[in-house]
Amino acid sequence: MIEKLKGFRDFYPEDMEIREEIFSKMRKKAKVFGFRPIDYPSLELLEMFRIKSGDEILSQTYSFKDRGDREITLIPEATPSTVRMLVTRKDLPRPVRWYNIPKLWRYEEPQSGRTREHMQMNADIFGDDSLEADADTIGLACSILDSLGLRGSYEVRVNERGIMEHILKSIGSKDIKNDLATIDRFHKMKREDIVERLVSSGIEEQKAILLCEFVEKSYTIEEAEQIIVQKFNPGNITDLMGRIKETFRILKENGFENIVYNPSTVRGLAYYTGIVFEGFDREGKFRSIFGGGRYNNLSALFSGMEIPAVGFGMGDAVLENLMREKGLWKNTENERRYYIIGLDEKGREESVRVAFRLRQRDVQCVAHSGGKNLSNALKNATKLNFTHTILIGKNEMDNGKYTVRDLASGDQKSMEMDQIG
């Protein structure tokens, strides 16, 4: 028997229907927030990802040389392709709001919530450096989770890279980029190892310990400001702090209460330039549900043009795990699906005609093509997840009305063709 590759997933109808409903809700919310859909190839030049992430990306890609001797890869992330599309078009009116849900591939060791192939909702705003754009981006991510029934089950951890850079400078860091990467791994390493790495970059041990005490938990934005000013003396962060405080205010005034300031959230990627954020389940059982931030300089790597940008990605694997945990992994669309059963030869002929007439009105239906046994046909309808059956026999043919049975309740009634839907 041929098996699927390690780290890849199959989706049978009972799961695929739920996934399609989830993606439909994502698209709906994105459009409500003014985002427009895009798409791009699953294959790109490997050089594009080298430009963004360096040679270390090579070990995580499904890459190869094509017949033209070009280095090609299945795309491991969405942002480079999106930025490539953006800088290719000089005529686009800004700000640009784009979203898509592509498949992405990474050759990594599979874990819970991490697969080698996954789908990811991405949403980005280009050409808008405002805090309102930051708030809109986080608001969209939260609105998607709320629409999936997860309100109250997650929190958004927010930080500002500029503030963290000021703090690191104030305590003597000689390698801010490396220290941000260390903080990014704070909850994955032993405390003494974190301190050792910070000390090795020029920070005094007591100050490294003080920093660790600060980044180990979350705060309200007011609590965070007080601690930062009193314990770290970071210099002039008035504008940075004012901006993030206003972002918090906008989100909370508009119903997003699950926002906290979390100094360990720095997003290890070097291209982030401002606000950064990640969504986690409140019980801490899973990896991050979504993550993103502001990246104003990335476009310059591709075109020499600096275009302010903010965005996020929300992968499907962790989202599925969380929804299963919360009992939300189910189809909620409540669409009627009819299984049409002919009770005799003429009834079976009529069932085919009825099926095609209903389909012309976009009603989901299938005509039973099995044997004559009614009991088996009804069992088959239930197994195939139909909501109703339409029974057609001699009485129905004579009266011009069909017997429609609700498979969940067992209730049935006689209905004319134009009443079914």
C-alpha cells in the first residue's frame, strides 16, 4: 500500500467541509475589513527567499533546479511573493490591503501544530504607516477567531520592537539583533541559559536577570510603561509608547479585550520594525495561532523602495487543534442536503428528474442509485451526511407532492417541488 509522505495530511469530506467553512469565514472577515484577494504561484525563484532570510532558509525548503537550471522552491512563506507582486506594479493606489490563503511548504520536523505542508491566512496593509493600520490588522485576526467561536479562548500578546531595542541599549547590549533572538526563545530555554547568552553580548548579569524577570509575564500597557520607565531608564520612548498605548485603546474600545503587553514577544525575524504580536490559546496548550507585525523595510530588499507594511499569518494546523479542543470542529452552515429515493421503477426515474430540477435552483441533492431496499437507502443517506430524504413512489407521483423527511427528527411532510429548498 502506498502511504502519504511524512508531515503531510489527507482531508476527507467530513473534515474538508469544515475547513472550507472556516476559510469562507476568513475571506468574509477580510473583505469586511477592506482587504482584497490575491494569489501567486506555488513555485518561486529560491533567490527571493535568500534575499529575505539568508542561506539558512535553504535547509527548510523543498527546492530544486528546473530544466532551465534555475533554483526553484515551493514557497515556504507568503510575504516575499506578496511583496514581489506589490513592487512589480507601480500603478497601484495606496494604501493596499491584500489577503490570501495559500499552501506553504517547509521541510521541518513535524510536530503538533506544525506540518510540512499547511494552509495559511495572510493579510497585509502596504503604504500605511499609521497606528490605525496596526489596530486594523490585529482586529482582523481577532475577528476571524471570534467568528469561529473562539472569543474568550485566546489572547493577543503585543510588543514594540523599538521599545525593546531601547531597553537593550540601556542595559549595555552590544548585539541587539542577537539579544532579540534570545528573547524570542525565552519560553523555550532554561533561565540560566538565557542569562548566559545576554551576558555574552555585554549585559551585566544583574541587569540580564532584571530583564528576564520583566519578560517572563504579560502586563497591561500601563503596568508595562511604569516598569520600563522605572527599572530600565530607556531614554526617549515617548512616541513609541504613545503609539502602542493608542493602538491598545482603539482595540479595547472596539470590543477586543484580550490584548496584553508581552515583552517576550519580539518575533525573531530581523525585518520587523515596530509593533509585533502573536495570538495564543489562553490555556497555553498550543503553538501560536497567528503572528505578525510591522515591517517597513522589507520592500527595499526587493526594489530599493521603502513601503510601510503591517500584516499577519494564521496557519490552519494550530487553529484546527484549538477548535477540536474546544468542541468547535464541526460544520455549522446548516445547509440542507437532500437524498432522493425512488420507491419503485417510475419513482426512480422521477428521482433523477427531480434532482436536476432542484440543482437548477442550487439545492444540494443526489438521487439514490442503489437497490430497492428502503431501509438500506435511508441508512446510506445518514452515513453520507444528508439532512433530508425525498421519497417518491406511486402516491407521490399521483398527487404531484413528494414526501420530505428530516433525518435528524424523523418528521416528514408532503411538499410540492417549488416548496423544497
